[in-house]
Amino acid sequence: MESTEPSEPTERAEQVGARANWFIALPVAAGPWFARLQAPPGVRLFGPNDLHLTVAFLGAVSEQLALSAFEVARALPLAALDIQLDRVEGLGSARRPSAFSALVGTGRLSVERACTAVRDEMWERAQAKRDTRPALAHITLARARRRATRAELAAALSWARGLELGAPSCRLERVALFTWSDDRAQSLFRIHSELPLSGS
């Protein structure tokens, strides 16, 4: 499976300022299930404020275009709901996974249908590259570090697939426009704008 998540900036990009990075997503609160996770070597665990379920990845577009795309979120056909997390998988290249994500079990179809209903218009308004792959409801928990060795990645994939999250329930109540955090040592992303889920 391939990841639809924004990638972690390289060390060089962090030094000189990473390119703009925007995406629209459903924020997810980190519960006790997340606090228990410990990442193996070669893996960076997301911060508790970084957890989200992506609706549409926009990438390096302007703030104005990102905000235009976010206006479409008002039409997201999804009311607030509880989802349940399932197994954890490595996403990205089969040989070199870049993200380790919890797939959504209960609530998956509702979320994927809602994302599919709005993301084409979001990409069009943002003048962003479209993703032709079907929507995949997942929450990325950790990312592989760019300098991770092949052995570390293999061990990380085994770690991810062996995680027992306990099928936790997560409440989805908001849709938000995310961008890079001002301090990526603490968290990768920050919320720029948000709306409550109202359904349709």
C-alpha cells in the first residue's frame, strides 16, 4: 500500500526552510493507546497533536489556494462519528515503507465515501496534483526516517504489524486545514483553520 501522507522534511530542508505544505484532514485525539507506543530505531513517532485522517493532500501550494480548497470542506458529507482503529500497516513502497499507519475498521466506508465526494474539487481549487488512488481511511502513527537502513525498515515493519492497539475508538468532530508546524522538533504540523463536522 502507498501512503497519501505528507512526508517528513529532510534535514537540509529544516535548516533552510521547507517548502510550503498543505493538506485537509480530520484531526484525531491521541488516547492512552497512543501514549503506550515506542518507536524502534529508524522511525519517528508522530506527536500527539499530529494525528489526523487525510481528506486531501495539497502539497506546496500557496496559502490562498489552500484556503480556497478548504472552503470545499463545508460540503464534506460526514457528520461527527466514532471510528475504530484496526491493524497497523506499512504504507509507501513495498521495499521501503515510509509510513506506519493504523487502518480504520468501523466507520471506514463512511469516511472514504466522504473524502471521495469532495477531494477532486479540493485539488482543483488548490491547483494541486490529483491522487488517482482510491481513498484509504488511515491514521499515520509514525514515519520512517530518511536515513533508516534497510534492516531498520524491515524491523520497523515487523514492529508495526505486531502492534496491538486494542481496537481503540476515536471521535471525529472537525475537519481542518493543516500546514507545517513552526517548531517541528515538537510536532510536525499545525492547524491553520478548522470547521465542525456538520454532515449532509
